[in-house]
Amino acid sequence: MSGSADTQHTQAQAQQAWTAGTGTSLRGSLRVPGDKSVSHRAVMLGALAEGVTRVTGFLEGEDTRATARVFERLGVRIETPSASERIVHGVGLHGLRGIAEPLDCGNAGTGMRLLAGALAGQAFDSVLIGDASLSKRPMRRITEPLAAMGAHIDTDAGGLPPLRIRGGRALQGIEYTLPVASAQVKSALLLAGLYAQGDTVVHEPHPTRDYTERMLAAFAWPIEFSPGYARLSGGHVLRAADVAVPADFSSAAFFLVAASVVPGSELLLEAVGMNPRRTGLLSALRLMGADIVEENPRAEGGEPVADLRVRYAPLQGVEVPEALVPDMIDEFPALFVAAAVARGRTVIRGAAELRVKESDRIASMATGLRALGATIEETPDGAIIDGGALHGGEIDSHGDHRIAMSFAIAAQLASGEVRIGDVANVATSFPGFEALAAQAGMRVDAAR
């Protein structure tokens, strides 16, 4: 995309906005879209497997579609027989075909980081690019350990995208301890490890989500893993497997918080993925006094799933245990809102990772909540939030989907209307959010 076209696209996104305000109590049953993390990995492993993989519950978001498009451009046939369904005709580990043009990951940080691992072992060169937001996200955390495995990846100054990956490199397994817990970095190394000689071993300072490990096992790759540890060796074959994608816990999180804080609410969220490395928010909300019950626990596609019934309950501020942070890193914007309307003080520490997401989420939430009258102090790795009443105001979501949806929730308790700008990127993770929010009883409308 040319510079002027990119500017026009960015301006068009910024013009998309919501007005939100007090709705009714949240009622009924909802099923939020499929899990983004599982959808990314299902397409990737399906593409690299031998045979045909059928994916049901696929998230029809911009991020996951970008990942599918990358593999299509690399020669993988992917069919879409119906919405939320993909049939991936795998080409095997060495069946991808390189192209001269850059591969566009859009806004998908997960897509870019995992693709870097998978493409590091290919015979061809490749270039990964992204949108304006993704182009500001740090990639050195993956390029450095991949380089230790023998990969050659050049970046722009500061370790930023594009990623220029040199093909034809012989990769060697390494034993690596992550300096900061990150499922994306761990997954990139494991995917590179499929192409490496010897063992690839990853240790984490805190356990992170294990979607990649579980799915590799489901695709018949020998792998040993436990919380905070994973080991695999190269030289095996991925075998196609059907994947049923559960509802995304990160998307359910907005409704868990909304129904917890809007008086009179009772909402059932159906078939939510309950991977224990993903549900830290559930523990944090329960510490604050939330009334959330797990019903009908079961397994779907190798992942634990349950229906979550959430009822309104007065919340109390807490010190969020740092042990929960890695298991709720994507849900913190929603938790900030819960803290802003809870009784008393909430203290968040150990979450510096929030500063390098789609936006600086600590700064974005602090600035936005202050604009609505909340008392919040930023710290380098978190925030101190004193709960109270919110009023109307104008919010800049900085093109960050989770910031936009979090302030849509905050608006349900504000005394005046809240205008939320730059919301186009909500489609990256939660297409149809406004319609589901309206179905539940929230008021979120396109800005007039």
C-alpha cells in the first residue's frame, strides 16, 4: 500500500466511532465468536500437515483471515464452505511455495510472530509486513532466539517489522528460557523447532497458554509439555486433524465484566474456552466478588469448554495477584473497567507487557478512564485504580480493539453518553460485537 493510500486508510478507520451509554440489564444467552488463538494455530498447523484439516468455529475476524490469506499466497488451498468453517488442504512441512511479494499480516501480532517461526525453516526468502499498529510492535523478542537457532531475520530499526526472513538456513534446536512469559514467543520457537535438528526446549518464568502444544499433539507431533515447559524434536510429520474452535474467552471477558457490574444482569455465555492458561480474569473477578458459575464443563477439540453464567454482584477492589497476570494479559482492559466501578482500590502490578500491545494499554486505559472521571494512577507495570462513579466523555481507542470494547462496557454505567473513536479494528477479533452487545441489552451504536 502506498504512503498516501495508507494514510487515507488510517484516516477512514479513525472516522469510525461508537456512541455508547446506559442500556438495560444484560439478559439471555450469547455465544461469542471463536477463539482467535486457536483459529490462527488451526490454519497454520493444517497448512503444514499431511492431509485435509476441517476447522469449525473459525473466527471470522480480520486477524485470522490475514493468517489464512498468507498461507493461500504460499500455495495452500483453503476452502470456506460456510461462515466460521475452513477446509485446509495441507502441503506438509516442506510444501509451501515462496513468493516475491511481502506477506501482509494486517494487525495480527500472533500471526506475524508465529509465522516467523514457521517461515524461518523454509527454503525460500519471505517478508512479513503489517498495518501501522503492528509495524510499531517489538519483534526482537522472537528474532533473537530464532537467530540462536540459526535463522536469519532482518528488521527495521529497533527490532520493528517488516521481518525479512532469509530462507535455506539449517536450524538447530536450542534450550531457551524466556526473559518474559509469552505464548507467542514460545510458539514461534516450537514452530521453528519442527524444522530444526535436535531438541527445542522452552522454559517460561510463568506458565502461558498452551494452545500450540495441545494442537501439535493433536496433529500427532511428539511433544512433551507441562506448565512453563515444552520440548519437541524435529524430523517428524504433522498429520491432519479436525479442530473444533471454542468460543473465545477474551471476547467473553467483556460480557463477563458487563454483566458483573450492570445491576439486575444475568447472562449465560455458551461454550467458552476454559484453557487454564487463559482464564486468569475469572479468578480476578471472583476475588473481587463476582458471581460467575461454570456449567456443563466438557472438552471440545482437545480444549476444556464450559457455559458461564454470570449475575450482577457488587465488586470490591483487590490487589491482583501477580501470578494471575500471564493468564489474563489480553483481558486487562476489561478488568480496568471493573476496577473503576468497584468499591475501594484495585492495584495491578507485573503487567508491563501491556505497554507493547496494539496500543500502550496501561496509558490508553488510564487516559480514557480519567476522561470519564475515574481516579487512576499509572505505574510502569500496572495501575492503581480507586473505584467510583463515571460520567460521559470522549475516548480515543488508539485503534485498539480491546480498548474500544472495554469503554463500551464502561459507558453502560456512565451518567452521560460516551463517544469512542477509532473502533474499526474491533473487527480484528470480534466481528459483530455491536449486534451481540445490543442483543444482551447494552447500548452501542455507530456514531452519528
